[in-house]
Amino acid sequence: MPFESRRIRREKRTVEAMIRIYCRDHHQSSPNNESQCSELLEYAFCRLDRCPFGSEKPTCVDCPIHCYRKDMKQRIHEVMRYAGPRMIWRHPYLALMHLVDKLRKRPAEDKS
């Protein structure tokens, strides 16, 4: 496994917590939807592993590169809108660190 920064590991924990909150509250009786959540989590991890900004990555909403496929972007957006406010109570450290990460300067787009 290649080197993974603490920041990327924390981002993975955050997105995993958000997907779990969403899935638990929406898919209690539907295994098919649970597999969709697993697919979304795997996709998000893959995107984080390939992020060109690495440990300097901004939050996805502030990123100049939109690397999610349109369908996955819509799904993760739905998850984050639902789970984001609930993160404060269920995962306060991850929620706080996500807010701190939003204060990072947005990286400049590469014009080459």
C-alpha cells in the first residue's frame, strides 16, 4: 500500500462516517441500497487515493478539480447534505476537522 497521509486517512474516516449515517437511516431494510452505499464508499476512497493535491487537498466543494462522475457526485452530495449536520453529534472531531479544512486556501488550477 502506498504512503497515505494523515489528512487522507481522516478524509476517508469522515466520508465513511457520513455514508454510514445516511445508510443506517435510509436503508435499514433494503440490502440492494446498502450495496449502493458500499459502492459509493469504495468510489470515494478511490477518488481520495488519486487526489492530485494529496495532503494539501481542499474540501471537495472548494476543489478546482471535480473528479467525481456525475452520478456519483449526485449521490455523495445527497449523503453529505443529510449526514453533514448529524456529524456534529455523532462524530464531533471529524466534523470540526472538516470545518477547519474548509478554511484552507483553495489551490490554484494548473493552466498547463
